[in-house]
Amino acid sequence: MEWQCTGLRWPEERGGPVLGWRKGARTRGSAPAYGAELGFRAAGVRTCVGARGNACPVAAPVPERSTGARCAECGRLDRAHSVAADTIPDDPRTYRVYLAWFGAGMVKVGITAEERGAARLREQGAVVFSWLGRGPLMAARRAEEVLRAALGVPDRIPYARKRAVRADLPDPAVRAAEVAELYGRAVALEGRGWPEALERLPFEAVDHAGIFRLGGPGGVVRAVTGLVDGGVVAGRLVAAAGPDLHLDTGADGVVVVDTRLMTGWALTAAGPGAGVSVPTVVVGGGASQAGLF
């Protein structure tokens, strides 16, 4: 049995990303270093990762391009205990409401459990964010709905759109100012739909571009659309944001791999010069190819 990737995490206590791995009941994490070579080869068939820490009882196969990597039954079980799906309204934890900025004109409002800190923002690939308020789950959820309608911002942004704008980020002061403007409009709603149980938090623009290592030379050229049996992804890690790893493959430029596409595969190490031999797509485009070589 090979190690299976369980995805990329951004724990609060670390400055960089951590890849999770599982082999049967054993789990571990590895922290890929910027500037280091990283390569892996997929083997066999991609199978369901299970739900709520439990393995899929039938190890059901899942589509290569699915970012969820769960079969229908495990997907239902996972959603049955999901805050995002509003299935646990009596959650006693404190929640925080935030504004997250991903690129010019691309801001969303959301909530996260206070105990998680800013980990959720890094997992989403938020380049800049600010807290808005804190309080019980239902007050936070109500504020999210009010702000979404009043500010005209969504609660979800397709990940391909986030990825496409990363190569052309404005200066830090410009992106912070955009979040500050929306924060001002949000707090102006106090007394006009802002839940009384939600404590307002002061504005503070937290910028993740440095942690992600965004803004370096050579933007992303292509993105992996899915792994295949025997397919290889290898290169030098130059940046990471949300679930994405940005790998400099040399002559073929920077290729991004969404680590959610790695989950469910048995992965073995590949040499640094192995390149990329899985389907890819031009970032911001729609035509895929069989591989880079």
C-alpha cells in the first residue's frame, strides 16, 4: 500500500503549507520547501478518500478531474456534518465573519470557526483579508447573507478565476485599500441588518502574498486538470496558494497543480527532471492537451 495524499493544509502555527498523507490508519505531514524539487507519479486507480476521518467502505473509484475525491455516499456523509451546508445550526463554537480578496474586483464574504484562526483564508488562497465580526454561528451566517446582498459580493468564487488573476496582482496598498473600502461599507450597516449578537472587529488587512510567494518572475503557464495512472508531475516549488502548488518545470514554464486532484491516488516519488506528463490546460483558457511532452 502506497501513501495517499490527503491535500494541502495551512496550519496556523506554521508559515508555509503542509501536505497531508495517509497509509491505512497511519497519517503524516510533509512541508514542501520553496525552491526545492518536488515530484510524484500517480499509480493505479483513484479511489474515494472517505468522510469524517473514516475510509470509504468500498474504496469506490472517483473521477480523475473531481476536486472532492469522494463517492456519492461519502459525499453525503461529509455534507451531513458541514457548517457550510447549514446542517449543524446548533454548533456552540464562536465564528468569525471575514472579507477575502483574491484579485482586483474579486472579493467574497465568508465565515470560519474562530478556533481555526486564518487557516481557512490561506486554504482558500485569499491574498488579503480582514475580519469583520465574531459571534454565534447563526449570527455570523445572518451577517454573511446581509453583507452578500448589501455589498454585492458572493460567498463563493470559482477557483479557476482566483488562479487566473494571481499573475497580475496590484501593489499591496491598492489591494488593502479595496478591502478597506468594503469594510467601511459593511460596518455602515450596523443598525440596518447587522445582527446584534455579532461583535464588530477592527479593520486589519492581512496580506498573504509573502507567505504564498506570489509576485515572483515567471507567471503560471498551465494548470494540471487531473492525474492519470503513470502520470508524473515534477518541478521546483516556486509558490503555493490555497490548494495550489506552483512548479517551475524549466523550459515549459510554471505549471500549477491543485493538490485536491492528488487526493485518492497512490503516489510515489519522481525525479526532479521528470517533467509533467498529465493533462493540462492553459491558465485562463479552455483547451487541454495530453501532456507537456
